[in-house]
Amino acid sequence: MEPVWIDIIALVAFVVVVVVALVVRRRIRGRHEYREPVVHPADRPDHSQDARAAMARRMSDRTGFGAGGGV
């Protein structure tokens, strides 16, 4: 082979290695830093008014001081 073709093949191989390294780095960083945790819909808190009222009823006792009691 002529030296020109060897240089071109070496340059293309270098570019391919750099691109693959950047893609792998981006996927690894994206997996750990930027992705939101996957939460099953049943495990998500319910912030509706009915849910808040039900939680308040469960957390309060008849004295009105809440689950920890009072004085």
C-alpha cells in the first residue's frame, strides 16, 4: 500500500476510536447523573386533597395533638 492510504486508514481509525469513546462516556455519565429515578406509579405519593385529608385523620388522635400525643 502507498503511505497515503495508510495515513488515511490510520486517521479514520483514530476518529472512530474518539467517537466511540465519547459515546460511551456520555452514556455512562447519563446513566448515573442525569436520569431521574424510575418510580412505579403505585409508589408515588398521592397529593390530592382526599389523600391529604385521609393522612391527617390517620395521623391525629382524638385529642387533636397528632400521632405523637400532646402534653
